Amino acid sequence: SQKYTAIGLLGKATDTLDATGKVTEEKPYDQITKGDLENVLQKFTGDIMQVPPLYSALKKDGERLSTLMKRGEAVEAKPARRVRVYSLSLQQFQPPLFTLDVECGGGFYVRSLVSDIGKELSTCATMQELTRTKQGPFTLEEHALHEDKWTIDEIARSLEHCTSLLPDEPSHKKLKTEHPGETAVSCE
């Protein structure tokens, strides 16, 4: 699973669902309380259906949707798909900003979550900032190397420690050949 900390902004929607996009909608948000936000989070925990953002790395005919969108080509929304949210909690609420901690499975888009939360609250929301705090066995707190330790020795030690956390993989994959039974010929 992956863990993220996300900062959302109430009252604004953008075409990319994050701060890099063009604002497409503005709505009032003063009526929203911390309690409203916490109640809504329960609806987004567990197995939920999510529509991936249009500006995304998903591909159509081998090209990223975001590339097609930027060229001005019409891109249809992808159908909603089932994604998993292991945990979701509100860390801070200073309107219009709110900070979420999210632990989710693969294929999950945090910016879609932020946008959906806005809609659920009868306003809109866009993601301002996203930090990945855990990927597989790695956490930012434990395994990120601080800048003052960027020396060859420290980096080597850190890599060794991190490699020990990964599942064992064969060190070299065999060359795939077109037909099984054929031997791969290497050109000197």
C-alpha cells in the first residue's frame, strides 16, 4: 500500500484537479465545518468507486490522456473503477485548506478523492499539495536520507538497508527470445 499526505483547497475546482490546472469553478465553502468534513471521509473509506482524472498518465491508443488533453483532443471520461482506501483521516482544517492522511491501494488517485470530497460537501475542492509518505516497505520518515547525509558512504549504507527490505529477486533476468528453445545470440 501507499500512504500520502494531501492538502486540499475548498471552493475552487481546476481542470487537472490539482494546483497546476486552470480554475473551472468557484463555490462558497464558509458553511463547511470540521465535523462535516470528518463525516464525509467515512464515505470514502474501504472499497469505493472512483473515476480517474482526465489529465492522467492513463493511456488511450498508447498516448497519455494528459498529452491528448493538452493538444485539445476530446478525451472521454474513463469509467469508474473499484479502488481501495485502507485509512483516511483529517489532520488539519483551516478553511479553505484541509490536510488528509490517506493510505490506499494501487491505481488510486488522491486528487480525484479531494475533488469528490468537495462535491460531496456541495462545494468543490482541488488538491494543492501531495507528499508520498510510504511506498511498500519504505516510509519517508524512516528511509529518506536527509540532505546533510548525502555522502557516498551514507548513500551506500542507506541503499544497502533499503535493499534488504525488498523481496528477493533474481539478479539477472534471462533474455527473452522470440521462440522458446532458441538460444539468444549476443553480438560482440
